[in-house]
Amino acid sequence: MGTENNNLPSYLRIAQKIERHILQGKIAKGHKLGSIRQMAKREAVSINTIRSALETLTQSGIINSVPRIGFVVSYQRADADNSPFENFTPDSRLAEPSKRWLTTMVMGNRGSNPHFHMAVPTDSKMFMSFQRQFQQAIMQNLKRETDNSSGFSKLRKILSEQLALRNCHVNAADIQITNGCQHALEHALRVLCKAGDTVAIPVPAFPGYFALLGVLGLKALEIPMSPLGPDPIILEQVMRDNSVKAVILNPNCHNPTGITLSDAYKQQIASWATKYQTPVIEDDINSMLNFVGNPPSLISSYDQQGWCLMVSSISKVLGDTERIGWCCPGRFKTEYMTQFAVSQISSSYFSQQALTRYYLGSLYQNQLRNWRLEIKVATTAVTLRLLEKLGDKIQITQSTGGYALWIKLPDQLSAQQLLERVDLQKIDFLSGELFSLEPRFKQFIRLTIMPPLEEGTLQGVDHLIAAIKQAL
Ligand SMILES: Cc1ncc(COP(=O)(O)O)c(C=O)c1O
């Protein structure tokens, strides 16, 4: 939209005015616009005129409509500080099984407030529907349909159909059912690497990757991230040099930053994987939690020659109590499935049967849509609260989906100092240090917001805000 023009229809004139304020930085990213009614009063126009103006701005991606919250600015000025991302020169080092991550996340030892845990509540509608299917599967006569160690064939068929809707064409026979995403990843690394090899990982990254590398005696080569994803120049260089045996990428609703790579970048990565024959392990675990539209595309959708191994699971949608994940191992199918058959002679029956029934039933799509909306509402409300109370003292990445917010704390404050100042029964978060092998992210935290958004969530966030303010 150009400069002001009084011959324009009112809605376009108002859209231009709001746009100008946003572009000039008068209304910053993450801020909420006033209510439609207030704006109509202020501009002396009808509510419908304001609605049309906001619709125009939403279509151009400058603002975003968030149910129960209103219109929020999504545009970030090009000159704005992108410092929730750190720049550095990559250098590989041997991973150690991350003791901190294991004791914090896996062995328990965390605060008790479920609003801030990466664990889908068992009273979520989705989990309860899945549980009902489980009960029904158990009540039926057991007809063994799991014909081999690759998993329940009907489930593999549905997964293949779901992937086809995302333009990713994989035969059901080429999908291995696993006990979760971490399990699928472990086998991918075992197939591709041997002890002492190096794996490239853009950071910040899910701490479980480093723990896995540590157990397998592998080195990590960390790659810096920008708001568009892994630094493309460094990523290509690393893939071209053949200095790594694999790259682990989490391209959709990335944990912890919430970034989704563009289709063009995904296509580019797939072409590098083929050209340089560098395998890409594509972790797709969060893609069903994206805030807008259909599940995003995959790097694997563009992979013609099977250099991508896609791994995923139900953990982020239905919870991680039932261990179901999968891997599409591409050209490594024979090695992957053989290795799997050796380590796991058969596979679990009832949970795979229940998942198949749930996917085929009438509730899944609607419940998923509603859940995604709840996540969007909860994370947006928390982002707004933090920005409103702390302003530019903190920086938060723009999430496209998932439960995580990646936050850079004020300069004087480290995540560890903040952890010592808060009551973990009220608020809980992970120190950024867990998201790299190097001490790069001491000043960062990953805050997980688990829907539904309740009073306890906002009280916890207010406690965090008070602790940050006190520390300054
Ligand atoms: C990015 C990412 N990948 C993999 C996993 C492991 O998932 P699963 O529970 O399916 O093993 C997680 C768990 O939090 C994750 O965040």
C-alpha cells in the first residue's frame, strides 16, 4: 500500500494508516490493536469498514487474527534487532549424554505446574478420544494384523495417505512404526553413523538430540539459526564438504524457536541432500501444531532420491504416554528396517490399533483444529503479557506453532539466576544452556505453554515477570 490518498475507500485509507504506524515501528510486533468498536469510534466509520481494513492487513500478513484476543501485529521491521538468534562460527565437538537434560526432563525433578510442561494433558479431548478407541480395541477379539516388525499395516497405510496430502509420497510399506520420535531418530543415527562421526545440528535444538549423540559417541557440529531457519550459507557448506554424516533438521514449528522454513528453503535443502549425498534426518514432530492452515510441507516432499529420513510421533498431539512414532527411511529402508527387526522382533498392537481407529474416525480433524487454536490463543496471550510488562527488555521469537516460546532475557540476567529467583511451583522453564553443547544460550529460556489457558497460566507468567523486574 502506498501513501495516503483521500479518494480511496475508507477501509483502504484506514488500513494504510494502520500499516504506516506498524512500518514506522509505532506499533511493534506482538502488540495488540484496539477493539474493532473502539477503532470504529475513533475513526468515525462503521464497524464493517474497520473489519474490511483489518481483513486487508491480515491478508498481507502484517497483522494476525487471534481468537479471543483480537488483532496482533505480526510484522517485524527489517532493521529490528533479531538477537533472539546468536551468530557464531561452527566447530564440532563430542557430545556428552546431557546429564542436566536427563535429570531435569526425563528423570523428573521439575516444578509441578502442568501449565508449563511439555506434556499434553490426559484430559485433553484428543487424548480422551484416543483412550476410548484404546478401550474398544481391547474389548475386541484380538485378530493379529501386525504382520511384521515394521508395525500395524493399516496404520502405515493411513500415515502414507496423510503424508500424500502434504505432497509427500511414501508407500505404506516404506514406513517403519517406532516407539516414538526419539526411538526413530536413534535408529536413523545408528544406520547413518558410527562412533566418532559428526552430525550437523542447527542450534538452539531439542536437547534430546545431544543426549542421543552422546550415547552413540557422535560429535555435533552446531550451525547458527536466523529467523528464516539454519544459516543457508553454512548449511550448504557443511553438506557440500561431506564433513558430516548427517544433518538433523526440525523444519516445522521448530523446538524451541517455533520457526517454520519456507517451501523454497525446504526444496533447496532437499536438492543439496541429493547433490552432495548428505542424508537429512527431518524431525517433523511439531508440524500438526502449526497455527495457520494445513500442516506445512516437508523437506521429504521435495526429496526425489531418498536422501531424507523423516521421523515423527504422536507425542506432541496425543501425549507421550503411548509410545508411537514412525520413520520413512527413504533410500536407507533396507538397513533401517533390518536393524529395527533385530532390535524389536514385533510391535505393540493395541495402541497402534487405537490410533488407526482414531485417525479414521470422525472426531480427529475437528479436535486437532480446536487444539491448534487453543495453543495459538495460549501462546499469544502469554507473549502479549510478557511484551506488555517487559517491553523491549526481552526478545521473543515469532512462533508459527507448537507450545514453546524462545525468550532472550535482559543483558544483566542469566537463565540460571532467574531459575534461582522463581518459585518452581508457580512457573517452570528450561535454561537455554540445554539447547546447545556450547554455553551459547545462557541468557535464553524456553518457556512451554500448555493449553488450556487458565488463571494459573497467567499467574505463573506474572510471577516470572515480577522475578525478571526484581532482578534488574
Ligand atoms: C523436536 C523433538 N524431537 C523429538 C522428540 C522426542 O519425541 P518422542 O516423545 O516421540 O520420542 C521431542 C520431544 O520433546 C522433540 O521436542
